[in-house]
Amino acid sequence: MNRLTSLYDTTQHLHDLLQQEIEPKERESIISKVNDLIEKRGEQMNALKPPFSEEEKATAKKIMQLNKLIEHGMLLLFDDLKVELRQMKKQKQSNRKYIHPYETIQARDGIYLDRKK
């Protein structure tokens, strides 16, 4: 019996979750599911003890290949979040400048500075 089957299934589910098209509205729930699956995988990995059979080693190679794809998917998700945060920050600045257009202007007109002591 292959002890890595449950770990492989969890990894495959995580891979499938990250490969689907993620809408901004459902991003929070997807991230929550990803976190849960990562925690579950961590627990499953900690429960494994050597020695491993040849069948388990082959399954481990498949898991490592999927893990590379998962890392890529998570990087894409993280990049999308960074872009959205930048857009939100820019939108916030634009709104603030629209409401208070002269807030950042530092006019020194009419000020006399005496340099003598």
C-alpha cells in the first residue's frame, strides 16, 4: 500500500485549485482554501517516516513535479495581489488629490527669510 497516496491527492487538489481562473471576487475564498490545503499537506508530510518503497519513491517524484507547478501558480496569485494593491493605492491617492487639490503644494510666496543672525 502506498503511504503517499493521500499526500498526492492533496497536492493534486491544490494544483487544480491554483490552475483555475481566479476572479477578484472569489480570491479571498481561494486563498483560504489554499492555506487549508497547505496546512493539511504539511501535516501529512510530517507524518511520513522512511523507509520508502519504489512505488512510493515514484509517487514522491510526481509530487515534486506538481510542487513546482504549485509554486508557479502561487507566485502568479501573489503577483495578482500585488498589482491589485498597487491599483488600490493609486486610486486612493487619486481620490485624495481630487478632494484636496492643493494639499501637496508648498508655496513660499510672501515669506521673507532673514539670513543674518
